[in-house]
Amino acid sequence: MNNKKAIIQNEIAWDKGIFQVTNKLPFNSFDELDEKGREDFIRDKNAIEYSHTLETLIGGQTKVGFSITNFYEDIDSDKICEYSAKYFATKAIK
């Protein structure tokens, strides 16, 4: 999971070292657009970007009978990783 793009949309500010949160989670890129923006989005065949809460991701696994047996977070050289891991993965068995 990578929520950086969902919460930080101002890449110019980010590249200047300005941490500016612009969206809350969960996020759906299509919902943020007005009617014209949606028409352009569909015409250009863009992909809708979604984010999820930890509750839906991990809770969803346990609700359908999976047991979480391990959890892993990963970082890279992106500045956001100074604040939080960008990625995580669960190991689950049924």
C-alpha cells in the first residue's frame, strides 16, 4: 500500500520539501473531480486511484477468515519515509 500519492497531491511543493497534506484517507481520485474533470479523466483513459484505511485492509482479511501471521513495512529513499513507511504487506493464512 502506498498512501503518499493519495494524501500529498502537490508534487511541486513536495519536491521543495514542503509537506502539505491535501486529501484525507480513504481517497478516491475520481471523487475529487468536477463534471468537466471527470469528462477529461474518462476521455484520457486515466486510472482511478484508491486508498484504503488499515481497518479495511487488515480488518477485511480477518473478517473473511484469514489469520495475520506476519507484517512487514518497507521504506525507500523518498522523503515521506522520514515520517512513515510507504509500503506494507501482511502474511495471512486461512
